[in-house]
Amino acid sequence: MKDIKSLTLSQLKEEMTALGEKPFRAGQIYKWLHVKLVSSFDEMTDLSAALREKLSSEYEITDLKKLEVQISKDDGTRKYLFELSDGNTVESVLMRYHHGNSVCISSQVGCRMGCKFCASTIGGCIRSLEPSEMLDQIYKITNDINERVSNVVVMGMGEPMDNFDNLIRFITLVTDENGLNISQRNITVSTCGLVPEIRKLADLHLSITLAISLHAGTDEKRKALMPIANKYSLSELTDACSYYFKETGRRLTFEYALIAGVNDKPKDADEIAALARKVSAHVNLIPVNPVTETGFKPTSGRETNAFKQALEQRGVNSTVRREMGRDIDGACGQLRKRKLDEK
């Protein structure tokens, strides 16, 4: 069975022609899938019963099952646990801001990058998600809250660049004016630093925001936190970042998780500032989420502000990420891991 929700409109037109149908049928089906967000062919009421039956025999519609929703009492953040058709689970998060609703989605079941401070990577990567499975996280949340989602962050479970082709197809679909029509400028993709894929992404000249999970200012310290640093040095990574900025004109973000006693000293600020200035990056400071298995603890608020000031004194713009959903298994992978542990 073909995954119809992962097809672009032009591909769907080709499929309809191959089925002996008029190409305009593709537009009708596409609207049902990506605007009205239906999950069955029976709901496509402007199609004949014969065509709906034909579609049911040829295609499947990805339909994630909502297993659990946690709602933060602090800020209304919603954390979702979805079940895929094969029984695997992924997490998504809805965050409400004054500028609109933002959804953070997963790109893989688990993660094989092995970052020491992340719950997503515990247990490794089971598989990558299809474009439709990435999309349906947004669609299910949209239907759940009955409000438009205006911003998408691919920063949940998984390494998006490790699922490169499906990531690009997802971006194509979610930004299509015939679908949700979310602006490319409202999409952020986070990577721990897969250098060849950063360069491939740059060559596509998209208008998305690229966020680099940096977390250390030297190769030695980064290797201790992130195994990917054993493959690509900071020099290689910053060269790729410079190339991305040159090709797209889009300013990068350095994501920096502050871990108490590990990477939050003045010397660390010096090193990060030098790297950020090199590629004109903005630095987003994140108090690390406490994860039992890692033993890491977040830097205090006072020291976080001091680190921010140190960066700004060195000519680097920085922000401290607003902590959202800390009372609801807020860190990536924690809700899924708890469910697996319960099983």
C-alpha cells in the first residue's frame, strides 16, 4: 500500500493519471488530506464511491493514534505521545506564544546520535519517520486544539539530518500553499552537526532557520558530550555553517544547553562567543533538562544570566530559552521512555 499523505500534489496528479482518473481529482484529495485533515477516504464526500474504494485498495492514510496528552499547569504547554501504525511511539509538544502556536515534532523513533544529556537517545534509534508521520503530528494537534499552527520546530526525538530526504519532503508538504501553507521562515530544523547534510541543505536555498546543537566550545569537551564530535570537528562544523549562511543568507542559531559545572564557566563563554562571531550566529541558552540517567543538572538562573551577559559583552546576541512544560516530562524522550519503562 502506498503512503498517500507523503505524496506531493504533482506526484498525486501522476498517481491519478496512472489510475485512469482526471488529474483534478488529485487537488480534491490533497485538500482533504492537508487542509481538512481527514484520516479516511470515506470522509472525502465529493469523490464517487467507486473512486474512494479504488483509493482504499491502493493507498493508506497515515493516522497517528493519540495515546496521552500532558498539559502543563504552569503555561498550558501540551506534550503528546503518539502511536505509529507499527506500535512505536513518538513525542510532540505544543507551545503557545503571543506570536502563535508552535509545534515541536519528532523526526525519528529514538535517536542514534548518543548525546549524553538527552533522553531521546537512550535505547538508540529504531527507525526514521516518513514525511506523513512528521506531518500527522501537526495535523493531530491542530485538530485537537482546533487552532492553526503557525510555527514548526523539528527538534523533538531524532536527528532530522539523519532522515534528510524525508525531512525535505516534509518541509515541501507543510509549506505548500495548497496545504497548511506554513511559511518556510517559520520552520526551524535542529541538528547536532552532520556536516555533509548541512551543506546539502544549504544548496537547496530554503528560507528555514537552521539551529546547531553546539553545547561546547572545544572539540575535547564536545566529544565528551556528543559522539558526533568524534566524526566532525568544530572547524569542519563552523565551515559548514559559514557555507550555509553564504548560500542562504539565513542567520544560524547555536543551541547551547547549560550544564552545571560542565560547560557554564567564563572560559566556555569566551569559546562560544568566538565560534558565534565566526559564523554570525545567535546563541540560544537552554538550562539542561534534568534526566535521571545522565546525572546532569541545569545551571542556576543567576549563572545563566551571567553567561548571557558574558556573551553579549563579547559582541554576541543571545537569549535564554523560556522554560516551558518543565512539570510535564518536558525534555525530549522522557514521556516515551516512561511509557516504555512501564511496559
